[in-house]
Amino acid sequence: MALRRVLASIARPRALAFAAARASVCAASVRGPAPVSATSVPPARTFAGVAADEEDEDPLLDPDMVKLSMEEYLDAFKHAVQHIRGGAPSAGMLDHLTVEAYGDQQPLTALAQTALQGTTLVVRPFDPSTIADIEKAITEADLGLNPSSDGKTIKAKVPKASKEVRAHSLKQLSDAAETTKVNIRKLRHKVVDLVKKQEGVSEDDIYRTLQDLQTTTSAVTDAVTAVQHKKKEEIESS
């Protein structure tokens, strides 16, 4: 039996759910990918060069899909890191916020325009009736901001990062990176277990498959570490 069906049962990670106010990565659940027909993926892309029989309609084991699944975790981590405070203030530091308005959760960017004047964020709602809702979202965003409004605009001075704020940001970063790496390792372990359960596959094919898998896992994990280190330097220099 060729090394296939694995990707059909491997869970594709959903995008990591982030608490917008805390910018921390939550553990992602997984779902099965759509089946890949034997004609839609060229044999060269199968693990260990093993392709499906022409009459076999089972999906191929495509390493590109495993890589894509792991990179989804990496992309979600990059997104979370953008919202961890560090470095100089910017007008975009509120872009990830959602606001409870009009009876539903709305992205702040759809409700207001944000600018930076010196070290003060100035938020101009398109609809004045949403000012209180936006002000509440900023207050609860765990960014150390104390917004105030004059009925037309909301202003929030961005304080210089204190030792406590930097420590909090570093912990957020560390937790997010570790959660991401754990999710990547869990996906790797799932693939390993499924590959080892395949019958009628040579030990050489299994060995090459697991080597390819480890190469992919190491590359994505190293990318997570690189993003983490860059953000850490930014936080420590703020």
C-alpha cells in the first residue's frame, strides 16, 4: 500500500484564535483537508516518491500540504506578534481590535480612522454613536491605554513602555511562540503515527518520508524562533 490516505486524515489547522485584546495564541483545533484526487497531484510531490495506482482514487500523501498546514501556524503567530506591544507607537497598533457595535463584533478599522499625533493615538469614529463602544474596546485591550473622548474623537496617550509592560510583552511573546511550536510538534507526531501504521511500505520509504517530515518541521520551527527573536529585540529596546 502506498503512503497515501495520510493527508486525508491529517488535520489541517484552523487559523489560531487570538484574543484580540491580549494578542496571545490559543491552541488551534484541526480539521481534515479536502480530498486530493490521484490526478490532481503529480507523483513527484508524494512523500518518498510513492504515487497512487492509476485506478486508486484515494488521495496522495502530499508533503506540500503538510508544510502548508505547519505554515498556517507560523502565519498565525506572525499575526499575533504584530499586536504585542513593543518598539515605538504606531497608528496601526489598534488595527487588530474588534468593537461590539450595532449588535455585533465589528473591526475597529471599519468603524473609525486612527492617526498618531506625537505619542497620542487619535481615533475618529465615522459614526459618533459608536464612540462609547470604541472607547470601551480600547480600554479593555490590555495595551496600557486610558482613552478619553470629547464626543467626536477619542484620544489615548501611549506611555513609554515601563519595565512591567516590557516584561508582560515578553511573556505574551514567549507564550505565543511556545503554543505555536507545540501545535507544530503535535501535527508532526500525528503524521509520524499515521505513516508508521501504513502496511506494505518498505522501511526505506518510511525512513525517507520521516526525514522529509523532520526537515519541514525544523524549517518552520526555526522560522517561528526567528520571528520571536526579532520581536524580543524590539521589545527590549523600547
